[in-house]
Amino acid sequence: YSRPSSCAAHAHTRTSERNQTHTALGMALKIFGVPLSQPVRAVVWQCLVKRVPFTFEMVVPGASGKMGTKGPEFRAKFPLGTVPAIEDGDLHLSESVAIMSYIADKFSLHGLYPTDLAARARVHEYMAWSHRNTRNASAKVFGPFVRADLRPSGSTWLEDGLKSVDASCTTIDGFWLSCTPFLAGQTPTIADFSCYEELVQLAPDYGAVMDFSKYGNLHKWMGQMASLPHHDEVHAVLKELGPLEGLLSLDAKGVGAKLMASTKTGMLGIKTAVAANEKAAPIAV
């Protein structure tokens, strides 16, 4: 892979110190993505909980044109062509883990991203492990429901996918949550936001294809995460989408209409949460 001749997306390596004052001067962080995206919700929710000011711009994965990740305008800033993506002054950054880490460091959100090396290593441990484990909740279960082109042939794809998620949940329940209430300690970190978004979309209140009550530690943890500020606004998109198995009875047009309605509700939820934060008093980070 060769980098594009224009390296604006990487200019932050020389201007990071100057960029530290952008948001303070009124240039709010821009987040690009769609509410149905699990990593997009993790980034947005992190910002909402800690009242980091941002604007949200919808960019549709795989779509061309101005509002798509394949469009020339988006690719010029974000050559990887993925969401979430952020723009912060001269910085253009992709990949949710990098984004959440950057936001936590920039705004000194040390509770979400510890400065202690051992504690931070625990966060990294989960995030590295999750790519081939927890992430299967999207890749093998949620994704095939909402996109027929991602659905494996045969009749066992859902059963196989849920077995994979079950294995991940068993490990999370018996390892990361066996001694502490959250994945890396006593309080939520970016690891918890990332993990929760993968699993909650399958839960009884939303996608309704998996019951997490049999995992005692994990089930309690999900309840604690659900009590964080702006949970319902961020997950309004999933409430509107409803049980995932209902999508299987719809034709392509029907699924498209359902996804559009969910996206509209999700955008409204984010807008409502941002407005509430703008009226609220500052909180300690």
C-alpha cells in the first residue's frame, strides 16, 4: 500500500501541539459515520458522557458521492475509507481505537484511558483481543441481518455466529469481569464502551437474538453501562430497528426503508443528547 501524494491526513505528526487548542478556540471536533455503526456509537457515546463538544456528520459506509465513504471528498481526507473518522483541526483520523485514545488523551479523560502503564495495558489487552473475538457480534451476527451481501450461504450462519459470540462472552465473564466491575478496573474505560456496543445490539431490548443473563458478571456489567448518561439517546437507532429476525422477512426495499428510519431516529437521538450537553453545567473528567 502506498500513501496518497497528499499527506494531509498525517500532518498531525508535526502539528500536534498546535492542535491542542483547536477545540478550546471553538473549532469543535467533527465525527463522521452512521448511528448503526458499533464503533461510531462508541466514539459518540464517549464524547457525550464526558461532554466533549463535537458535531456529527453522516457518512454512509460503502456509498459513493458526497455522503459516502467511497466519495472523493471523504477519501481525500480519510484514505482508509472507513467510519468512524474524525477531523480535529489539521488531524484526520480513522479507526475507533485510535480515535477514542486520541480523544481521551487530548481532553485528559484519564478515567476512560488511564495514564498508569499497567492499567492502560489492560485496556489495550482487551482492545487487541476483541478484534477477532467480540467483534464477531457484528461480523457474524448483526452484519448478516442488515446486509444480505454479508450473509453466508447455508442455514447455520446465525447458529454459528451466536456460538462465536457465546465464546467471547464466556471469556469476558470469566476473565476480564471476574475480579472487577469493568473490563480494566473499577470504572469504565474506552474498552467498556467498545465492548458494550458490540454486544448490546443483540440484547433482548434491541436485536433480541441473544440473552446475556446466563453470564452473571457480564450481565451485571451491561446493566451498569446502561446506566451511563445518554445511553438511550445513543441507542435509539437500535430501538427503532427492533428485533433483527424481523428483517429476514423483508425484501431489499423493505430492509432499506427500515434502515433509513432507524438512521433518522439515531441521528435525532444524537442531536438531542448534544443539545442537552450544551445546556448542562461542566463536569469533572
